[in-house]
Amino acid sequence: MRKYWVVFKVALSERLVYRTDFFIATFLRFIPIITTILLWRAIYDGANRTEVGGLAYSQMVAYYLFVMIVRAFGSMPRLATDMATDIRDGDLRKYLLQPINYLGYNLTLRGAHKLVYFVMAAVPYALVFYLCRGYLPEWPSAGMLGLSMISLVLAFLIGFAINTVIGLLGFWFLEVASFIHVFMTAQYFLSGHMFPLSLLPESMQTVVDLLPFAYETYYPTLILLQRLEPDEAVRVIAVQCVWVLVLLLAARVAWARGLRRYAAYGG
């Protein structure tokens, strides 16, 4: 494990080289929050309703704020693209020659990136949540807080595993951009990122529950919002664990079979 600890420390140092630029870029990502909150205000006023999808306006604002946190755990920018590029350009061979697991290396790398992101984003997050404190629920109990942390870690693993599987398609396809586009579109609509899944028809919610996307964003957000009872939260975490195992197994199988057809030439 020492080599992965070294990778983790190097990744931290790499991300902190341009920390000012990183902090500014992170801060600017919070600007669309204002427009989204105003958009939901217009939707509630236009519909002349106090609840939409079973959520009052204050709960909707809180939902969107917590979605930002959950998405920060589950999103893996460029992971699939970078993996496919390593395979296509032959850069994968340098990892095969080193005493390190390629998938474990990328998992460690992403863990370091997430740590730096949350450290740099702590101030913007604190500012936004302070300004919107009137919309937020009460501080959760120790038990629910613990369940929330477990769910967020599992959301991170689900996001990593899904992107890894898509990236490893580079063993079979020269270009995976179309797969990434389909995945990003499905994830945006079916994960609860764009809107709460409670807005969907009940029949469609049943179908969505069979996919991993909701367990990457929507249900972890409900746990943070304390919209689920402890036993329901435990059930969600159990399903998340199942998806993590299934997706990591799929990634491991894709990796093993992909290596059989992989070839790289030149220096």
C-alpha cells in the first residue's frame, strides 16, 4: 500500500501547484446556484403551488444545495476519456511495466483530487450554505450523519466504477466519446442532478430505481436532507454496496479481457 500512498501524496502536490487558479475556478462554479434558485422560485410561483414533487420551495433549495455536495463526490471529470486515451495512444504500457495496478492507481489519484477539491471549495460552500441557512434542515443526529458519510463514499465509488467501465471500452473501440456523451446525458437526467426524481411518474421511478444513477446522487441527497428514515437509509446503502461490487467486478472483467487484445508498439 506504500506505493499508493506515494501516488496519493504526489497527486495532492500536483493539484496544489496552481491552487489560486483552482480556487477561483471552484468559486466561479457556485455562481449558477443563484440562477437555479431563482428558476425554482419562478416554477413554484408559475405553478401557484406550495409543493412540487412532494417538496416545498425551501426543501427544493436545500435539495439542490446538497446535490452539489453529492455530485462533487460522484463526478469523475475526464476519467473515462483519460483511460480510453491511455489505451488508444499506447500510454497504458508504462503502467503495465510498473509494479502498480492501473485501476488502483486511478482510484488513488481521484481520491487525492477529491480531497483537494473539498479543501479548496470549503470557503465557497460555507458561504453559500450560510446565506441559504434558512432553507436547510436541522443538523442531523450522529447516526444519520454517519450514514450520510458512508453513502457519500459509496457514491464516489459508484461514480468511479461507472466511468472506469466506460473508459475501458477503449480496448474494443477506437473512440468512446459517443459512449461518454450517452452516459453523461443519462446520468444528468436519471441521477436526480437536474431535478428530484420524485417529479417522475411512478412507473418511471420504478425503472430508474433499477439503475445505478439514482444511488449515485438522488438517494444520498435524500439521506443528507434527512428525508429518509434510518432503516430506509440503510437499505439505500445496501443497494449502493451491491452496485459498487457489480460495477467494480465489471471493471475488473473488462480490464482482464481487454488486456488480452491490447497491443502497443514503439518507444
